[in-house]
Amino acid sequence: MKISQRGAIPAFIVMDVMKAAADRENAGEGVLHMEVGQPSTPAPKGVVAAAKQALDEGVLGYTLAMGITPLRERIGQHYQEYYGIAVPSERICVTTGSSGAFLLTFLAAFDPGDKVAILRPGYPCYRNILGALDIEPVEVPVGPENRFQPTLEALEAAGGRALDGLLIASPANPTGSMLHGDELRQILDYCRANEIRYISDEIYHGITYGEPAVTAAALDPNAVVINSFSKYYSMTGWRLGWMVLPEEMIRPIERLAQNLFISAPSLAQHAAIAAFDCRGELDANVARYARNRELLLAELPKAGLDKFAPADGAFYIYADVRKFTNDAVVFCAKLLEQTGVAATPGNDFDPIDGASYIRFSFAGSTKDMAEACRRLNKWLARP
């Protein structure tokens, strides 16, 4: 029987690394997790309490496709409180994680054959979802010379006016690099001038180590802004995200959501309203990430890993390992087997140059990060 080529997309390599780490743990051997991009902390206490209340009250039927009104209103209030901008709840769509938001956005904004620029290195699922939808991902190579973020010249070289869309994450995965306000404004101006749909991945907002991240929603009502409860809010398994939409995309997104998802998980929606009132607990998580970041920035160079992306935000170090290997997949497999430290090969994020990089997630406990550094330094120092 025929099988669609839509399923012939590359695997998400970090999931394979997670499986290898789980196999090691199931065999009774310990693992220090630096491979997975998720907080090691549970959901905030207020969220858990709200979920228990929702279970007790039995309010867990289908919801409207765009999400429950109280949550959409609370997200709108968040934009006023955090960014100082007004976002009507009518422009907010609650989604099944940011993954659902990307799928809905790509379907609503682009047709098969359209060209959407993404950064390389970058989150691999952008490329893979676009490819599965017969939308052409156009990779824009970025590197240390520009802090792993694009310039207007790089966008021109990638197709410029021929592009239909541009997707940028700030802070970015795997690099942690950020677009500063003036840089984002220039790119948005460029997109407006050339009728390029701008999609802003803001799922790591709230996790920064200097200046706060700037939301595209404050600068351009035509931008699609995607966020999630997974990272800052420590709710990865709850599978809940949201979008801020341009007016003309509200109804198309609603129709697609009705047919593809019916609604985002009801329990998660009711519980997530409380997340915005748990800033103290969540900011304590970010303070721990900051300590872990400083630890890695100090210890990795001692191991010879002294070239990495800026790590302005998120919880990743994207390190150049070419002095040790030209095959990051094999390198990470040996690292896990011989030390119990799980890390993600850069091939996942960059199919061209990624074999020379690995990504370390520092979202775990500081104790685990310190032990991982000790093992890594000892392993790389071996004859």
C-alpha cells in the first residue's frame, strides 16, 4: 500500500537521544540530562492546585477552538503587564503546545510551494513541518560573526523579496541568541516592505540573562507571535501554547483549529490561568538557570570547549566541538555511554555544519550540572 512522502521527514534527533538515555536508565545506570529542552522543575504550585480544582468541578469538556475566554483574557492581561501593550483577547488563540501553533500558522499563512525562511542552526521541527506541508524551507545560515542571528544582507542572499515568510526565534534554540529591539524593528520593516509574513517564536521569553526579550506584537500587528507554557512556565507535558494573530488570520486559524484539534487540552487551559500569578516561583527557576549558565560558561572552556553561541536567553549552550570530532552524533553517543552525560548533536539543528556542534541544556539542577561538567572535563582530558 502507498505511504505518503509527508512522513519521510527526518527524525527529531533529540528524541532519539532521549530514548537512548531512557534505555540507559532502565538498565539501572544513571544519566545526567543535558539533552532535553525542558525544565526539570514541576508546574507551579498554583497551576497544580487549579488543575485539581478543575478535576473536582468536572469542567473538562470540549472548549471553543480558540480557547476558553478566561485564559485568552488572562493572556491579553499578561501582554499589558509584561510588555506594556494592549492585545485584545479576540486576537489570541490557545493551541496544543507551540507545535500546534506552528502547524496552524503554516497552514493558514502559506500554500504549497511558498518559501519560508528559517535560520540555520535552528529548531529542526520548523524545517520538518514545513517540508511535510510541501512548503519550501529556505535556510538562512547564521554564525558567530553575527551572534547567530540574521542580517538584512543574509535575508537578501536567501531570496529576499521572493520569500513568502520568515520565522525567527528570539531567544533561539539551540543557540540562546536574541534579536535586540532595533534589530527586530529593522527586520519587521523589511518584511512589511516586501510583503513577507513574519512569525516570531517567543517560547523562551521570560528566560533571559540581561536585557528582556522584545515581542514582535509590540512592533507589528501583522506579525504572528507564538508562545508556550512549556519553558518559562515549566509546563512541557501540559501541551499548551498560544498565538497572537493578525486580524485577517483569526477566522482562518479558527476554522483550521476546529477541524484539526477541536480544542487544546481542557484541563491544561483551566489550570494555566493561574500560571501568570506564579512569577515568584518561576523567576526562582530562571535564577537557577542563570547560575547553571555561569557554571557552564566557566567550566566548558576548561575542557577545551571555548567557542559557543552568546546564550543571551533560553537554557542552552551551543558549543563548537570540532577540535574533538567531526561527527557530533558519534561524539554524543560515546559521551552518554562512557560518562552518563546526555547531550544533543548539532546535526539536529543544522544539517550542513551541525556535526561540529553539540547543544547542552542547563535546565537541570545546579548539582547535576556541576557533576556533568566534572565528568565532561575528565572525559575530554583523557589521552
